Amino acid sequence: MGLKTKLFTSQHSFEKFIDGVLLNEMNERLDRNIVRDNIVLDKYSKILFDAYMEDGCYIQNIEINGPVLVSYKIVSSLSVLRKTIAQYKQKISIHENLLFIIYGISEEDIRDNIERIDNVYFFADETIEGWINKYPIDYIKSQTLDRLYNNVQVNQIDIDDFINYNTYVITKLKNDIRTGDFAIVLGAGVSSDYGAVSWDKLILSFEKDINKLIPLNFDRQIKRKIGSTDLIHAQLYKDLLPSDKFYKRIYASLYDKFLPKLLKKDTTLYELGRLLERYSKKRNIKVLTYNYDDFYEQYLDKFFKNIKYKVFYTPEESLQDSIPIYHIHGYLPYSKPINQSYKDSIKLTEDDYNFLYNSPYSWQIETQLETFRKNNCLFVGCSLTDPNIRRLLKLALESKKRHYTIMRIGKMSPFELVIISHHFSKMGVNIIWTKDFKDFPELLKKI
């Protein structure tokens, strides 16, 4: 099979690539430049223009003063380009500029064959190829999956390209936080440092508790017959155990190894507290957590007493001018007895999830979907493998909100990272890659 050399095979992939590149180019020079990608003023047709830069731009050593309307085009010939220029030129005033970003024609051909027009600028094949070399991760995210195999540009990517690309991703995230609404979304990965056990260990604990009441062979007989999913197993354990034992075991799985002295600075949760503090004056900032524990709240109480927050785990709570912390799957705080309200909030079993994710008007579903649609989200400690969360992220794609997650590279190869980056980009999620979990706090300091 030959190597693929055509850089773009569709207008959509070209647009997606340039959207990312323009933000990267402008984010290097934030003095007066703002790119509002995919935003077009009402008086213009959205079909014509792909981006708008209100205060001008400085790209490729070319400075354009005044408003800039940008169009991305795959153009097959100079005659088509001439017609396009004439059509677009009629749509702008003398105080505005046109910037065409073109694939399919060289800049040399444009200089030699297209008459110079005031307020009209071009970047074409030579610049596009340079951007692909400079921003290879944006390029792979713009392509269809079948285009990534035997691709000259993809084959040149290495691990360091992903680490170096973090600079652009973090800058985009910081700009999104400053200019829009923001949410921190926490998963189980942020709780493991404090003794919270994995799902596998919780399962073993449930089985030991049940075997104290009645000897059962879970692996060979029962699990084989009832099904193999975690939710089915959790349903079985809840059915077999007395109610108090079931919830006490969940509580023990969170806090048996926890001591308040484990709450230290320079940890992921501490830096997430600092992050919340830095942006706590924003009009709309919130925290979603899929964890039952209150480790994050304990960090806020210990180190960030100036942050006023409110925990939500039932629909009856009111905001009261505080930063909301939504416990989507339930809440079992460390220092309080397990009352019925806390028990009712826990979503762990097959019945719980079936009810929750088949009730589109439940507060948990509404909160997640509204957050994914209206906020730029930073996922920390989330694997993003839960099919329910993935479904909600895909439903929110039309809002064009960028989301972010921190992931560990581990032993993955460059091409495996290519596939994963491409996969999550289709869900609107940008990955900040790190070589080790211990690097999470340092990355969070940069945001």
C-alpha cells in the first residue's frame, strides 16, 4: 500500500485543521489579537466566512490592521479563485479585510497570476504545509481515521510532539476560561491518593461481606449466569446485603485508609483548589464530580477558606450565591453519619443507572448536559469510558464548546496516541498529555 500524500480530501477536514491552527497562531501573540473561530457577524452569510478577527491579526510575519473576515477554501484552479475573490469582495466594507486560507494552489501561483487587491490577503499551500509540520496534532485531528494509516505526516510524529503540543492546548484552555463559562469535572482518579479503593477491590469487599452471611461461588456460577457487567454485579450485592452493610461498605471503600493529614499541598486536588481560587470570580463556574467522597471539599475547607461553595447531591438544594459542586452519582461525606438522604443519592447498581440515564429530566442529566453545552470543561481523573457520559458529550457537540482532559501516556506508542487523540477530538475533547500521574499538579499550575 502506497503512502497517502494528498493533505486534505474534504472541505470539512481542511476547515477543522485551520480552526485549530488559527487559534494556535493567535495565541502566541495575545497582546491585542482575538480569534473568534466559527463566529460570523449577523450581516454576513455563515456560508461565506469561517472566522472573524475584530482587532486584526499578525500571522506569518504579516500584520493586518482592522477587522478581518476569514474564509477557508479548497480551490482547484486560479479561475475559481478569481470568481471567489470577486464574490467575497462585494460582501465587505472598505474598512474591512479579507483573508483567504487556501489549499490547492501555491502562493507563488497566486502572486504571479492574481492581481493585487487592497485589503485582500492569501495564505496557500506553502503556508499550509508549514502549519502541518508545526502543528501535527491539529492535522491528525482533522483527518478521517482511514487517512491516518500510511500517512507521511502521521508517520513522522513522535511522543515529544504530543508533550510539546500541550503548550497550545493549555493556552486555548486558559483563553476559554477567561472568555466563557468553566467547569471542573472530577473522576475516580483524583481520589486514589487518599485510600479510595478501585472498583475491583470494592467488589471483593462486597463478596467477603456476603460470604460471611452465606457461602457463595460468585465467579464460577453466579456471575456466569446473571451477566458480567459491573452494574449487574453491584445490583446483586445490594440485593444480597442488608442495606446498612451495603452503604457502610461503600463508605469504608472511600475512607478506611484516609487520614486528614494526607491532605497536602502540591497534589492534584490541591492544585485544582488553586485553579478554582484563580477563577472563582467568574460569573459561571462550577464543579461536577462522579465521586461519592468529599476529598475535594476537604481541600477547599483546609486551604481555600475564601471559596464559598455549595454541595449538591439532591434536587432540593439551592445555589445561594456559591460555587456549586454537583455530586452526580451521590455523596457520602467523611465526617457525617450515613443518613437516608445520602443513601438515596448513591447511584451504583444496574437499577440506579437505568433509572438515572433513562430519565432525561432528572437533575443529574440536566446538570451534565447543560454543563457540557454551556461550559468549557476540564476533566481530571476521568477515563471518559462511561458510555452514558460519552453519549451526553456527543449530544452537546452542536454547541461547539471545547473540552479538555489530562491523560497519561504510559507505554503507548506514538500511533496509539494518534488514534486516541483523534477519537476524543470527535467528541470535542482536547487531550493534555503527560508522561506520569505525578506530573498532573505541575500541569494544573500552568492553567
